[in-house]
Amino acid sequence: MPERRTDMRERILDVALELFNEKGYEATSLREIGERLGVTKAAIYYHFQSKADILLELHLRMHAVFRDLVDEVDRLYDPGQRLETWADLLDRFVDKMLANRELFVLHQRNQTAIYEVAGDERHQAEQNHIEEQIRGVFSSADIPLDDRVRIVWTLGGTLLALLGESALFGAAGVDAVAARVRALARETLFRQGAVSSSAGGAHE
């Protein structure tokens, strides 16, 4: 039975991700991707117009990790559960970052190439959608400023710590760093005064 187009497309993306992380985007050719898959370069062109198109699709996979988090931020408007909801969402986001770590490695190691494909209309539309949802929550006076700052602070710290894990923390290991990120995020969210602010402090 012939392999379905979607299956081959995903296999191409998976193999390209491996090679881009091993050798770098610039040093990887479509021929090498085809050789590892056991297909011709022409077979790859059947699914993707260019190597840059493959990189864009991989970058959009990473966007999907963020989108799952952003699509739930509207739940933060519940004052009684706001910080607990965010803590749970952040835990799930860490899980997704760990499960998709190779996508984040791709971004770290190939920033110049990714910057060049970021002007694509699909990427811009996706980026604008995510940014609009984030701005809608964090600019809202319906959520106390203290809560908004805590949420942004913990998200930024999570991203920086896990994206820069190997460079910043050496041999500590990503699992150890992730465990500390989770613990410290909760300490920040629920330190004295945080819950009372969430439950009805003055809006800014």
C-alpha cells in the first residue's frame, strides 16, 4: 500500500529536524535529507518547494506549542482561580517544551535562517494571532497588575531557563532545570500576598 502523502511529509520534517540540529541548516542539503529517508530529492520536492519551506514548517511546529498555551489564557479572567490556573498551564507548557525540545534546539542553532523565513505570510499571521491574544490578557485592567506581572515574570523565566539550559547551567541537565523552574514559578506566584491580590486586589 503506498505511503500516504501526509505520512511522508511528516517523515521529511522529522528527518530534516534531526539533520538541521546535527549539522546546521546551511550545511544540510535536500539530497542528504533524501538519503537518510531513502528517497530521491525529487520526492522531497513533491512535498516541499524548497529547503526554506521545510524550515518554515518546523518553525510553525514550535508556534503550535505556544498556541496551545495562548489559547487557554482567557481562563485567567477567573479571579478565584487565576494564579492556580496559570501555574497549571505553565506546568503543561514545560511538559510541552520538554517533549518538543528538538524544535527549540533548532531555533537556538539556526536563528539566522529562521529569521529569513519569518517574513512568510503564514508565519506572520500566526505570530500576529498569538501576540494579539497575549496583549489582550496582559493589557487588561480586569486583571490586577500584580497578577499580570507575576504571570509574565514566570513565563519569561521559564522560557529563558529552558531555552538556554545547556549554555546557562552546564551539566545540570534539562530535567533538573525544569524541576527548579516549576518550583520557583510556584513560589513566585503564591508567595505571601499573591493570592489575596488575585482574589480581588485593586486593579491597575
